[in-house]
Amino acid sequence: MSLDWMTAAVCAGVDPELWFPETGDSRPARICKDCPVRQQCEEYAAALEGDCGLPYRHGVWGGLSAKERAQEREQVRPLKDDRDATVVRLAERGLGPKEIAEHLGVTTRTVHRVKQRTAPDGCGTTKAYYRHLQAGEPIDPACQAASDAYEQQLTVPPPPPECGTRGGYERHLRQGETACAPCRQANADADRRFRNTGTTTERSAA
């Protein structure tokens, strides 16, 4: 999907934090009201978010809040199914486990589990490893490696997200804290990158 329309968006020169407002802030809707590319913005958000549930929708797009967009899509699937479908969709778009985890506010271990659970039944997955065991078949190197990697993920606890990152911002929210300034800035920067590139990860210059 071409992003050329973004150059005509009214929000291009506005503070990115405004598009992730506290409940009841009507300024984004007022700004979006007369935007010439509002429809393209709505369509872009729909393409990015797909059928994911409300917890995985963020910010204002096309003048619509995350809740309004979720209601428009008439979400009916369980939360876990929404998350798994989003992991699969983002992985198909080329995002790595860390990027997916940051976008969804989960751990990379969760991303790996979902990918293992939803992977095809071919060799090289933990699903195939256990299928070999149940059938009494020899374990091939690819399946053994997949099982070893999975076991390692279960035994090594992930470090807590650091401040100044999007993960740190999500940690503040989960703990009911007011996010610190570095975390708020990191979250705003990540959201701006996601709007412009489809990924929250900062790309290094070539």
C-alpha cells in the first residue's frame, strides 16, 4: 500500500503524542474532521490492524479512536485468538519476534510460543518434534534444534523492559504507574515510526 497520501495529512506537523490521547480528548477528532486524506488514513489503519481486538489497537486514525475502530469491526473472537492472528500476520510481513513483541506489548517468549503453535506441521518445529515422539520416530536435527530453543526460552526469564523504550512505557502502564518522560517519548517515537513505516523498530541508515 502506497503511503504517498501521508504527505497531505493535516496531522503531519502535529505532536505525535496528541494521537494517543487520554480518554475524552476531542482534539484529534477535530483535527481529522477536515483532513483531505481521512479515508486513506482509515483504510491504512484497517489494513494494519486487521481483525485484532481492542487491546492491540492504538491511537487515533482517520478521526476514530481505537475503541471506535474495534466496534466498527464488530470484534467477536476471543482475545487470545486475536493476539495469535496478529502475531502470524506481522511475522508474514517480515517483522521479527522482538518487533512483534514490542508492538503487542508481550514478551518474545509469547511470540515464539504462538509461532510454534501456529506453524505448519513440517519438520523444524516443536509440534513436529512431539509428533515424532508420539509416533516413535527418530528425531531429525531440525526438530531437535526447535525443541532445544523452545526449552531454553522457557528456562531463561526475559529481562524487564528498560526505561526509554516502548516496552518500558508498557511496563509503567501495566504497573499502574505514570510513564516517565523517556518512556513517553520512546512510545511516541515508536508510534510515529509505525505510522510511517509499518514497524516500531528504528532502522539504521544504510
